[in-house]
Amino acid sequence: MAEEAVVFVGSKPVMNYVLATLTQLNEGASKVVIKARGKAISRAVDVAEIVKNRFMPNVKVSDIRIDTEELESEQGRIVNVSTIEIELVKE
Amino acid sequence: MAEEAVVFVGSKPVMNYVLATLTQLNEGASKVVIKARGKAISRAVDVAEIVKNRFMPNVKVSDIRIDTEELESEQGRIVNVSTIEIELVKE
């Protein structure tokens, strides 16, 4: 099992991503990075908070990084989109 | 001028909050904390990124904190809402 796992948060229900994160942590990953862009950023924070508060009190946030990505829209325009990476580690 | 200022991000256009943050930084605040809850969290990240990348390259993110607040809904139910605090400092 990879030491570090990644969960990409999109537009599905938040519990999908909570389950994915719990699965990674229970299958041996010592660190899980929750990644999201744009409007999904709020959901990524929800995922981290629900995993910590409701399921795994021994998991802590070790780092949070925000950044900007340049994406090409369907019309070919360059659009800036914010990104977040929330690092969860088992203590 | 207070050393530390706070900008609460809600549902207005993102540039409203970018302007508020720039104003605080230009009027002497050495640190601005951008705060948001729920769906406005994505917008708070946008605000921090736009301030840093487009207007004030000498401003850095010094800390990011996420947490959960318990709010009472209109029906009197207790609802958990995620929160974020993004700390910007002038270098």
C-alpha cells in the first residue's frame, strides 16, 4: 500500500470522499492528501473535518496548501482556478 | 490602524473581498486573516490567491486553519459547518 495516498474531491456527495479517505487510511497509508479545485474546495474541507471529527480522532491536519492553476476553458480561454491540498496524517 | 485585520467572506462578488483585503493591507495592517464558512470557503481561497498573485506579490500565506462550527438551523437543529482562516502577511 502506498505510504502517501491522494483523494481528488469533485462534485459527488461528500461521504463518497470521506469513505475513500477512510479506506486509504485503514489500508496502510500513513498520509492522505485531499485535493480539490474551484467550488469543490469547500467540500474538501468538509471531508477533512468529517474524517477527523467523526471517524478518526487520531488523524491530524499536517499541512494545507493553496495555489492557482491555469486551465483552458471550452472556448480556449485561459482561466485561473484556485486549488487546495489538505494533508492528513495518522498520529 | 489595527496590526491584524479580519475580512469575512460571504456571498458577494469575490472582488469585493479582494478590495477589502487590499485596503486593510494598504492602510497599515501587517496581517490580514480571511475567514469563511461553508460554501464561501472556495471564494476565500480565491480572494487570497488573487491578492497574492495579481496585486501584492510581497504578501505571503503564513497560516491556514480549518475547523468546524456548530450552528443552529432555522428549524432549531444543530448543523456542523466547516470554516477556514487564511492568514496573509506582508514580507
